[in-house]
Amino acid sequence: MSRQSKIVATLGPASSSPEVLARMIAAGVDVVRLNFSHGSAQDQIDRATLVRETARQAGKEVAIMADLQGPKIRVGKFEGGKTMLEAGQSFVLDAASAQPGNQERVGLDYKELPRDVRPGDTLLLNDGLIVLRVDAVRGDAVHTTVKIGGELSNNKGINKQGGGLTAPALTAKDMEDIKTALAFQCDFLAVSFPKSATDMEMARQLANVAGEPWRHKPALIAKIERSEAIPVLEAILKASDGIMVARGDLAVEVGNAAVPALQKRMIRMARELDKIAITATQMMESMITNPVPTRAEVSDVANAVLDGTDAVMLSAETALGKYPVETIEQMVAIALEAEAADDVTLETDFANKRFGRIDQSIAMGALFTAHHLGCKAILALTESGSTALWMSRHNVKVPIYGLTAQVASQRRMTLYRNVQPLLMPSFEDRDTALAQAERLLVERGALRPGDTYAITCGEPMGYPGGTNMLKVCRVA
């Protein structure tokens, strides 16, 4: 069995050389993430060029995800770069201050904080390691008492327990970064801190306009990081192509204990709505400095795979860590073991399922038929990739191959669980296309003489959404 779940790896100083990136791709990276929180526009363009060229040399299509920074909800800078806060002391967050901070007060990058908080609110800084209680708001100054102290350094993040910060999801920087990302035709655009479907709809409009010169429309990924997103999760999902379970900021806002159940709920909802799910944050954190993961990290990755996530994501592990290639190798091994233990529940999945579209019904029929006949593969001839996406929402032990003439569709399918995307020339004649598809899989060693496989396509050929045929074949 080939690996079903996909791996997203973040590019950074530890992985920006052609040699390291080539090894990462060989180890199993499917999507490379460019973090727009760091670097200039030209840096991102150069990295995208590196990814495309390295993937081309490796003979593998690797997609690019542009991850927008989102609003900077952060403290300012300190004298000497940091300070130490003690439990019980007073500390002021001053939106009007332009001076370097000290142990008594610090300025704010997020100027709206005094309007967003009330006495009694709890603020969490530096991913929740420092906890402040709001005592009073006086003009532009938020007066607090330190409940849990520690070292606080420049530009650390601020979260409000329970949510409620009004910062918009898309900043002026994000809008410029969308133009940069579409200039190199990013395949996925990740939007940070969306609170509603409207945030995603606005991002889609901006991306579609920016991509119009190339007739390119990226898939949109909503990063679920705010507590406000949870009650409207379904609406956000419907306005997106997928979600990222971004467990860092989300955990700070809703509490660590709430995140595992939310992760399972989000992945389940994404699959039910035919959307992509990515699980992220601290999956292999110890491998930033250690050559092997902890047992807890192994269980974390395996559980995300068993939950049905499409992809697991690495951040600092590959951007800054000492062992970027080894981290990917470990993640591949964990995913394969978890997938081997996963159960097939097609009968249960289909028990109350209703299909209103012919192409979706064909996709489901191909899954059911291939599973019960013991087919070696499912071949989906697809223009947009939708047929392969629908198939990938259900767990089967049969590899799915998405065959398309569109490079954009091929790259988008790199993130679909249990789908291996392949580029194939477009044919107007159905029989020629079917013969070419079989030939391609035989050449790759995925099919051998005597093997049975299921294949879907649309007739007439070449129209998105036109899949209307399922055929079971045996290799001569």
C-alpha cells in the first residue's frame, strides 16, 4: 500500500537549499508551505521558484501553499529585547507608547486592544505561557496584574481567553501578499484567523482577481485559530476548500483540553462536506533539536491520521530544525502504520447517503465496486479533480489515481487523502483515453497483467463535472 495521508512541510532557513529540499521531496513531502509572516515578497517568489524547479528535477509534482500572516496581535519591543514578569506585579499594555518596553509597561502593535477588553478579562501572551488579568482600561492603556509570570520578549503574541479581539482576518499586508502569492500561482492560500464565512469570501474574491491574468484560482484553506470560528465552523467550511486545525492559537483561546475533541469534530465535518482537512502545530516539535520524536508525538500524528485528516503539517520542524529530512521520514513511517490499522466502513458511510449529482454517484459507485471486487486501483479521469476529491472522503484500501490534463488540478490533488495525481494528455476519444490511462499505470508498476481496476470518466471527454461512466477492466 502507498501512503494515503499527505505531508505539508514549511520552508525556512533549514530547508531553503536545493539539496535539502530535494531530499525532503524524496522523503515524501507533498506540499511546501511558504510562511508569509517571515521574509519579503521577493523572498517568497524566490522560494516558490526553488520549489517548482526542485520538484521538476525530482520528477514529482509538489504543490505550494501560501500562508498569510493575518493580523499582528502582538506586544511591542523591549529595552534589551526582553523582560521578566513576576506573578502579582502590575503590568501595563500601552497602545499609545512608542518607547521600548520595560518591566512595568510595553507598547502594542495591536492598537485596538484597549477597545476590545474589559476589567476581569484574561489575556494570554506568548502562546499562553504568561497570563495577565485586566484590572482597568484607562484611555489607551490596559492595566493588568500578572497571574503567571515569565520571560516576555519582543513581539510576542496576545490572545484573549474566550476570544473577542476585533482584528480583521485580512490586513493590508495580507492583501499585498495575495498578489505576490498569485504571481507565482500558489496552489493553496491559507487565511489566518478567519472569524466568519465573509472573511473567506473576501479572500477568495481578492485571490481570484489577483490570479485572473493567469486564469488561476487557488484553493482556499481556513486556519481555525479563533474561538469565534467554532460556532460558525460549517459556514466557514462551505466558503472554503478546506480547513487547517491550527492548534496553537486555538488552544490558547479555548483551552488545551478542548482541542483534541475539536480536532476530531473539524476533521469529521470537513470530510462530510467534501472539504480538505490539515492538522498542524507541534506535531513533531521535539525533532527541532532531537533526531527522534517523543512517544506522545508519534501518537499525536497517528491519531490525526486515524481521525481521517488529509494532511499533517510541519512548521518549525522543517523551517528551522536540525533534522528536516529525518522528521519527514519519521512522519511517513507513522502514517503508514496508522493507515494499515484503519478500518474500512463503506457500508456505514453509505447507509444514509443521498447523491443529487451523476458525477458524485459515479465516484461513490467506483469506491464500492473496487473495494468489494478487490481491485488493485481506481483510476479517475478528471478535469477539475472533483471526482478524486469525492472518492478520497471515504476510507478504502484501494489506491486512487487522479489522471488529469490540467497541471493546476494535478497540484490541487496532491493534498487529497489516498489520491495520487498524475498528468495525462487530453483525448477527445474515450477509448483512446482509457487505453492511455491503463498504459500509464502499467508503466508506473501500479498495474500488472491480470490485475482488475475500476476507471471513471466523462463522455463527451474534457468537460469539468461531466463524469458519467464507470467501467471495471482487467489488464491483458
